[in-house]
Amino acid sequence: VQLVESGGGLVQPGGSLRVSCAASGFTFSSYSLSWVRQAPGKGLEWVSRIRGDGYLTYYADSVKGRFTISRDNAKNTLFLQMSSLKPEDTALYYCARTIYYMPDYWGQGTQVTVSS
């Protein structure tokens, strides 16, 4: 199993950014996937989850209405579209394969920094 995140970077408050996660080594459409983040000096925070078929999505209250999770099962890729970004969204963003709501494999993370 391999998960590789990309697309992080520096963005101004109020801006938008899309991060991606390329997956391999397993049957992509059979698994839920999650985004989890870790802000500097803080613990892990679950952000969002999407079912294998893409029809059900879930969000943490802190990002609801601003972030959108999606997936392309034909390309084995997971996305997180982030809008109206705030400085408190600054974190290392991980994608994770998820079984029964628990991540079992993680990527290496992509850094998102929201700052003026």
C-alpha cells in the first residue's frame, strides 16, 4: 500500500488550495479514505472521510462548508479542495486508508501553510 500526497503550499488567508493523494497497492474503490491533519505542536485532527464509492462524505465541524473531499476511482486519486482558508488550517495534511473509521495506512503528508 502506498499513499503519496501532493499539492500543499503557502496560501493567503481566504484563499483556496487543492491537495491530492495518489494511491497504489490496493483496490482503491473498495476502501474509505480520510484526510487527517496535524498542526504545529498539536495532535492529529481528523478532517474528512469519503466512502469507497464516493457517495457519502463526512467532515469535521471545523472545516464543514469550506472543504470538499472527493475521489477519482478511475485514477486512484483522492482530493481535498480547501476554500476560505484560515491561519488555523496550517498543518501537515495526511491521507489515510480507512477501515471501520480507523486509518490503517498513511501517506507522508503535504504541508499547507496559511499566512499573509
